[in-house]
Amino acid sequence: MSNNENVNSEKKEPSVDRDVDAAIPQETLEGQKRKPQHLIINKETGKVINADSGEEVQSIDIVTEDGMLGSVSSSGRIVLCGANAYEEKYYFNPLFKKVPESIQKELRIISVLYTQNAGGVFTIEFEEDGSITMETNADEEDITYDEVSAGLLIGEIRRQRQDMFKALESYYKVIVLHQSLEEVLLTEDETDDED
């Protein structure tokens, strides 16, 4: 990501990458094999490096058996959505296109407003167990990004949208992890009783 443009000069709403299929190579959509990438993962830092180019990889695209494109962050979490203040773009993972439109809109609002207020790159991701994590980072050269304020804003979003995040976690556990609905609801009830 380059930081050649002055992000704060004019706040535009990031464009939405709705037509993700147009950006996917046709051979991927048709299920043909692509040349595999060789990646090196540093266990201490968690950074993922492309072995061929030596460049750090920020996200890894995953193509499922049915030809859908997903995205995995360099930390190995499944990206649900995110926004980038530098490129003024919003991304929603097409693997989750069956999430209700109203929730998709809410996620877009959260992501775009976050990057307009805090700057940098913001993602909402699923952990391996289905819990939701919000991640933020910025270019090293970005002197306007305040890590403390960015963290506080994430805490505020989590408090204000906790019901929506709980519903998304349940959705992920049932649809992606194939847990039974009864099991998920029982676990939620036990968690609510502890609070």
C-alpha cells in the first residue's frame, strides 16, 4: 500500500468492491488450478513472505472447492470485511454473501466510518473458533494514525454492536464450522449466564 496521496485532504466514501468476480482470474472461477504461491511464515513475528518475490503478504486469497474466493489475513483468520483509508476501498468477503443485506450494510458503515475517523486499514475477522476480532494497522509513514485512539474506537464499536457480532459468530459456527444450532445456542446461553 502506498501512501502517496494525502488521505486527509478530502474524505470520500470508499468504493465498494461488489463485482469481486470481475477481479478473479477466469481460470480460478472455472475451477482450474492456478500456479501455487510459495509462502514463508515467520513463527516469531507472524509475517508472511512471498518466497519468490521476498515481499510481505498482507492477505492470502483462498479458492474453495466450489470456486468461491475468500480471504485469509496474514495471521490466519478469515476476513469478513474491511476498509482501507489509503486506497479508499471497502471489501466484503464473497464467502459470506448470504449474510442478510442489512447486516452487510451495517458492516460497511462500521468499516468505512472507522477508517474515516481513525485512518489506516481496518478489518473484521473470524478466529478459528468463530469469535470475531477487529484488527487495525497503518503504514509506517502515516504520522496521522493514533494507535491508542484506534484501539479505543474498536472497543466502542464492540460495545455498541455486540448483539450483531454475537449473531455473526453464531452464523459462522453453524454455517462454516458446521456446529449444530442447538449446541451454539446452548453455549451462548451458558456464556450469557456467566455475564
